[in-house]
Amino acid sequence: MRSRILVIEDEEKLRRVIELQLKGAGYEVAQAGTAEDGARLADTADVILTDLRLPGMNGLQFLAKLREQNLYTPVIVMTAYGTVETAVEAMKAGAADFLEKPFSLEHLLARVAKALEIRSLRDENRKLREELGARYEFDNLVGHSPSMQEIFATVDRVAPTRATVLLAGESGVGKDMIARAIHHHSPRASKPFVKINCTAIPENLMESELFGYEKGAFTGANTSKPGKFEQADTGTVFLDEIGDVPASVQVKLLRVLQEREFERLGSNRTRQIDVRVIAATNVDLRAALEQGNFREDLYYRLNVVPINVPPLREHKEDIPFLAEYFVKKLAKDLDSGVTSISDDAIRRLMQYHWPGNVRELQNVIERSIVLCSCETLEIDDIKLDTAPRARTQSSELSLPDGMTLEEYEQAIIRDALKRANGNKSQTARLLGLTRNALRYRLTQMGIES
């Protein structure tokens, strides 16, 4: 495709000569006798060649007009001998180069070629910035460390596909945000995104919640109801805490992933489904495999694209960026006058170990903004949870007198059951176990699960 040159010159004969020279060199040429006419053609040109002295709007005013229109097309100004100072002024105003009249054909073509090279470099630079922005800048995701940049790059590569993704990492590291970024950067962005917290659904209701039920399927089923997967048809399902899914439901999940089909509870009709599955876990699923609490075939179906999200303590260099992001976002949400955070406050945040990860950092910033009466969060405004642990070093390193390891474990489980009033999901959370892992231990203890 030939480059297009716009020539703005009020002397018709000179304008015609320049046009013929440029066309002879293989360029397309548009021409105008005034800057006003040239401004209307400016967005169609690759390079603009303009005289400084023009009737009406002059060359300097024309350059200012281009900036108002957010046009940064390279401009070569033409000036008569003895007015070089004006040409220099034009270059300060944004012109790419100048030609002193009279000029030779070779001189003209050399200046145009140079201006086209400048445009090419600008376009390439803009394209690279757009590509980098699309690759690494995701809504609500902040991270400049190598580990987080690697995750963002993986999200960028996997988002356009329908590949199943397994997110692993501690609670609070941002798995939910990453799952949403994958969805919103995919072709399914305008379709439903349905999050399913597997820990929050009672085991006896999980199948009906996920796959729906027909009228009369069980006592109280007065109408038919679609499940979460049907609600997410053509979109994305996010299975949070996938390790808590009971074995009976794992089989049905495997079928959805393999065959893209299922039946509602109480129905023999097979339904087709088109969903992209993203799963997340904060426990080691390989350990659950070894204990027999998680199906191996389901694990490998989920683990197509694994993304391990590191805890905040392993990429503390991101804390300043996260803190500034949360200050701006939360101050706006809370209608607060806080506008910034001091370097001393940042240093205090950097010294903390963040057991609750990014979620805890967000909560600390929010609490600090609510309690702060100034425009800047200072070190004294940062309130961290620094309460000492109840367990002592000796209790961590040895068993209570007269108890075996198995007896001590069972005592801990019974105590957790008592504190949770017998709620096994809550007990599992207190112990840091999956529901299946707790069920296995309760069976070993002879306690009905």
C-alpha cells in the first residue's frame, strides 16, 4: 500500500510541481491551498508537507489544530530562505522536519522518507504498548513481580481458548479475580459467569444445586429447577474449592468435562451443555488423590492448564503497587478524602508476613482508610493483626504427656467438631482440611460422617 502525502501550499504552481515529484516517486498525493482545507484531510495522510505562511490559518496554528484533534501525523514545514528561526519554532511546536525553499527533488524525497520512518517507528511503538497493555493489564489484577507477570501472560494465552484451568493457591491470593479475568478476556465475556463455592453447599444438596432437579425428585421439589451448569450455558463455571466436592458428584463433573452432558436429579433426559470450567483449590489435590478422596481421572481433566498463584509473602515487591491500587479504589468506594499512602506506611506493610494474603492487605487498607482523618495514610494509621499465637514452641515440638500422635489428632478433631456444633463443613475449615479428608478421618475414628 502506497504512502499518502498531504501537500498544503497556497501557490498553485509550486503545489503542482511538488505533487508531480512525489507521484513520480511512487507516493499518493492529496493537496490543499489553505490550512483550513488541509485540516479536513489531515487524518487521511501518512505525512503532511505544509508551508508556514498561508492565508488564514498559518503553519504554526495548523500544528496546534492537529494537536487539538489528537493527530500526530509527521509534519514537514516549508519555509523561505531567511526565516529559519520560524522553522525552528515550528519544530518546537511539533513539526518533524523543515525544508528551506528552494529545495531539490532529492532533498524533498529524503525529508519525506525520514518522516515516514518516524511515523513507522511511532506506529510500531504504539502497537507494542497496546499489545503489552492487553497482555499484562487486567481489570482488578495488579502485579509487577516476575511470578505475577508470568501468571498474567498465561491468562492472556489461555483466555481465548476453552481449555479447563485449575487455579491453586492459599486463601486470599486472588484466585477468584484471576478466574474472572480469564472469563472477561475470552470469547465468552458477554455470557454468564457462574461461581460455585463448593464448601458453602451442603453435601446432600450439591448435586441438585449443580445439575438441577425435576418436579417431584424429592420432598419439597414442587417445581423443576435448572442447576448452576444450566445457568452458565455458553459461559463459564467457576468451581471454587473443588477439593470439597463429594465422590458421588465428582463422577457427574467428570462426565460434564468429558461428554458435555448431564441429567437433572429425578430425570432420565440427557441435556447437552456448553460451558468452560475453571476450578480452584487451596489444598493439595495430589494428597487427596493419595488418600482416595479425589478421583484421579477428574484431577487430570481439571489440570489441563495449571496456574499456581503464590502467596503474597513470596512476591512482596508487589505490595507497594497493591497498596496504592487499593487506596485509590477503596477511597473512592468509601467516599473518603484519603488520596495517598506514605513511604513509611508502605515499609510497615512490607515487613508484615500476610497470612491472609492479598485479601488481608485489602482489608487492612480499607480499615486504615475508614479510621484515617488525613489525606495520606501514615505508618500509625496502619493497623495490623500482630497478636501472638497461642501455641508455644514446646507444644509445637512435642505431644501432650501420655498421648500418641493418633490420639492427639483425634482429640483435635473432636474439639473442632465441638466448636463447630457438629457442622462438618465448618469443622473441615477450622482444621484446614477438605470435607472429604475430614470424612475419611471420622470414618477411621468410628464417627458417623
